[in-house]
Amino acid sequence: STIQLLKDKYIFLLFFGILCIVGIDVGLNTSIPKLLIEKTGMAVEKAGLGTSLYFAARTIGSFIGAIVLVRYAASRFLQYTIIIAIASFIILLLVDNIWFIYAMIAVVGFMCANVFSIIFSFALNHKKEQANEVSALMIMGVSGGALFTPLMGIISDNFGQVYGLSVLLICLFYLLYVSLKKQK
């Protein structure tokens, strides 16, 4: 009955959104140090701090997001945060200045902090009568981290980290699509 939920187009849309946001987290976790090394020539020991910056920003974003979501609609909040995340991610891919890279890593982490929980809640509210099955399906979406990283690795090995990270930019655009579908 859980897999049968994927026949519902909206649940499928949200499930793939969960795959994407987890893919973004795992993809950035593995790629930020490589990006810093490739773009700035940073030592491996220091480059790992970029991942810590991303997750610190996500932690702060989760806390602030919980406060903001009490006052504002989740659908609008999702849309605005994804738009800012996309703009920041594009800048991240284009700049070579270490401070801009750090700033964009933090902004992307901050903006993506609440996406998982918002999408999860959209799914639960859509099929309240099947909350257990919906919950199980959405948690299965955590496998997204394992789906996108091999593709990123193949692209990165052949074309560089910026191109590999472009896979995650596509995921962000999909999340924007999800946020726009919720508006309707």
C-alpha cells in the first residue's frame, strides 16, 4: 500500500522532492571540499571546513525556520527559500573568491534547512488518512543521497566539480517546481 501511493501524482512529486533535497545535502557534503580545492587550491585539511559551514548554516536555518513558519505559509516560505538557494548556488558555481564561496555555501545551507520538513508535511496533509504509509514512503526518499552522488562523481571526474554540482542545481530547480505546484 505504501508503494501504491506513488500513483498519486502529487505524492510522487513530493517523493521526488525528498529525493532531491537529500541528494543536495549528501552531494554538497561530499563535493564542497573538492570544490574548494579545485577553485582555490586550498589544502585538504582546510577544505573539509566548508562542509561544517554548510551544516552549521542548516542548523541555524532550521531553528530560525521553525520560528518563521509559525507566522508564514509554508508554501510561500518554501518558494522564497528555494529561489534564494538557486541564486546562491549559481553564484557558488561561478565565483572563485574564497569568501564568496563560503558565503554562498552558508546561504544555500540556510535556505535548504527546512525543505525536507515542509515537503514531508505537504505529503502528510495530502493523505491524512494514510499518514503511516505516506511517512514510510517519504522516509524511503532519504535514498536520494545515494542516487545523485554517483552521477555527480561521473560528471565531476570528466568535466570538473562545477559541472558535477550542476546536478544539484537541477534538483533545486525541481524543488522550485514543487513549490510552484503547491501554490496552485
